[in-house]
Amino acid sequence: MKVAVDLGLCDRQAVCIGITPAVFDFNGDGELTVLQPEPPESLRDAVEDAAAACPMAAITVEQ
Amino acid sequence: MSAPGRVAVVGASLAGVRVLKALRRKGFDGELVLIGDENELPYDRPPLSKHYLTGDDPVAVKLLEPESFYDDVELRLGVSAVRLDLADRAVTLDDGSSVRADHVVIATGARARTLAELPDGPRIARLRTLADARRIRAAFRSCRRLLVVGGGFIGCEVAASARRRGLEVTLVEPLAAPVVRGVGAVVGGTIAAVHRDNGVDLRVGLAVAGVEHLADRLVVMLTDGSRVEADFAVVGVGATPATEWLAGSGIEATGGVACDDRCRVAGAGGGVWAVGDVAVWPSRLSGGPVRIEHWTNAAEQASVLAANLLDDSSDMCHDPVPYVWSDQYEHKVQILGSVHGDDETTLVSGSLDERKFALAYSREGRICGLVAFNSPREVVAMRTLIAQSALMADVA
């Protein structure tokens, strides 16, 4: 599974960080960063929940 | 896992579309019907008060899903549900047809309230639908003076968008400050100052008493006897759940459709579900039944609904930490948890003067929510504490 955030869309709402802090965080500049671009399968539901909850639809999850 | 067969979703906005998406994602391969009363492919509503009004031509409508998403969905757009028959789970539509299904999902959302003193007219609009937003967008391009009635988040965003387009804006709010009922005097005072700094003529403690429709403008009388001339008016005075079509169905729908924390509608005999702005459910976190009109609530609740619809033994319950945001001018306001205007507030970071701060809300010594004003990091830091109803003594 591959996770990416489109920083052009990201509005720094932090919903994804709240749902799946193991994968998403802010970096030192306050930009969203993907901590694990290829997270383990065990995080799939949590990552897909975070993608679904993003108000900007900025997160993509590939198989 | 049971085999639900055919699922009819009534309401084609975020909650309804996300139910379809979650069902498919979780492997459902039965028939899906989506019924919506607007003649539009389902679109995202939050931009309607923001970018859709301010953006230059051509402005794009943000669709929830591309058209191809509906290839395997029976899409019934431009028709309203007028009746639900629980015995055979049949939804009657206003074109005389009827849709039967094994499961009916009630996702009809809410409608913008009207104001008796300022009823809809050629120069008066409410903002809920894309059609409403098109009218307001057009008015922003042909009018000079805008009156906004109601200082909730929608009214404030419309006022901010109008200023961005260079209109003269009067904002009338019956309470002492905008958004004060929802988030209290501290944030209300900040938002009031932001609007005044941006040139809005903010008139608080006043309501509309009446209106005169002249050939080329409106003259609106306020309760202090003053008059506001405007070329166009937007009324933003809240929303009510769209449940008229459930009258006579046997479902009690005053103030919303009651369901449990798995989205099952009470007293419907099974196979009937509710989600999004229309749903009322028991929230452990809020200590009672709640109805939440937030974007993220609809998205999250849809996922819970789909899991439970597909699997009777699912243990997924809906009790999220509520979240909503507002963009006004260059400011981002984020609200986490269940926040009321009369909660106690404590500044946990930043400074009100700098308009960059986080304010914790508490009841009986326990944190229940947060408003982060230009402070997105605080939303992350506080979410767990709010989910745990932590003692304020441990928060700040």
C-alpha cells in the first residue's frame, strides 16, 4: 500500500493526524508529512479512514 | 456476512455518497440506488460559501466523485422522496415512481431555515445548495451592497467572501457577537473584530423587522428602527433536518431521525438506517443524543453505517470527536469536540491579540472541546485529551 498527500490540496486541517498519527504528522515547517509512505497492511483501515475523512480529499491510497 | 441485495440511499450529498463508497470498498456487490432532489452530480458543499463565491471565472464545482463512480449505481437525480413505507421498505418519489430495497438509508440532510421577516425573493437567498450558490455568486458580480442576516459560520463566511470580491457588506446578528451561541464570547469577539477590520458593517443585537422591495434594491428595517439598503441579501439562520417525507411512516422524526450508535433507525423493524445531518444518535462523549451538521461527521458516520449494514455482528459504533472548520479571510478556525457558547474557556496557547490561539472548553472541570484559531497543531495535541474527557487540571 502506498500513501501520498497532495500538498497543493492539503489545508492543514490535521484530521488525518488525529485518526492515524502513525502515518501522518506535521513537519517542523508545519507542513503535512507522511511518516510511512508504504505503511504495513495492518494500518490499511486506519489509513483509508483518514483518507475518507480528509475534507480536502488530499490523501491518496494505492493498493 | 449477510447478503443485503439492494440498498437505496435517499439523499445524494456527502453522507449518502460516502455510504455507497464504503459499501463498495467493503466488498458489497449488490444493487445500489442513489436518490437526490437536486439535478446535479453530487458535489461538495463546504466550498459553496468560500472558494465558489470568491474564485474567478470559470469556477469549478467540486464533485464528490467523478461521474464514472456512478456507473454501477442506479442514479435517480432531480426527484424527491415523498413517502417511506416501512412494511416493504419502499420509497415513493415525487415523479410517482417507487423504489423498493432490502435496506433504506435516510441521508436527506438538512435545509436552510427561512426567516419570516425576510422571505426568499429575487434579491434574497439562503445558502445550502449549488443552485443557491450560483445565485449568490452571480449577485456578487452584479451588486455593490450585500446584507447578510445571521452571524453563524455560514453568514460569516459569505460576508468574508463578499468582502474579498469588494462588495460593501452589512452583517446583522441578533446576539452580542457572531458565532457566540456556538463558541462563546471570546471567539465571538475575535470574529467580530476580524470582520470589522475587514470593513464589514457589523450590526449586533439586532434582528430584521421587515423589508421593502424596491425596483432596484431592498430596504431592510432592523429592530432598532434603522434601515439598511442592499442590492441583495443572504439569510444564514441555521438549518433544520429534511424529514417531511417521513411523515406517516411511523418513524418519529421531530428534530431529526433517531438512530442508535450503529446508525440503525429506532422502531423501523430493521433495514432502515440514518446518517449525516439528519441523524440523531446517542453520543457517549456528549452525554446524550446529538445531531451534528459537520462534514467530517457525515463522512465518518457513513463508514460506520456501511460496516454495520454489511455485518450484523460488527462492533463499529459511531462516537467520534466532532470536528468542523471555517475559513474567513486569511483565518482558519477549527473546532474540535462538543463546544457550547456557555462552556468555561481556558487559553491553552497563543494570544488573542495576535489572532493565533487555542482555547479549551470545559464542563465540570473536564475538557469537552477546543477552538484553534490559526493554530492547526493544537488540534492534534488536544484530540486525545478531548476523546478521554480529561481533567482540565491535566490540560492547562
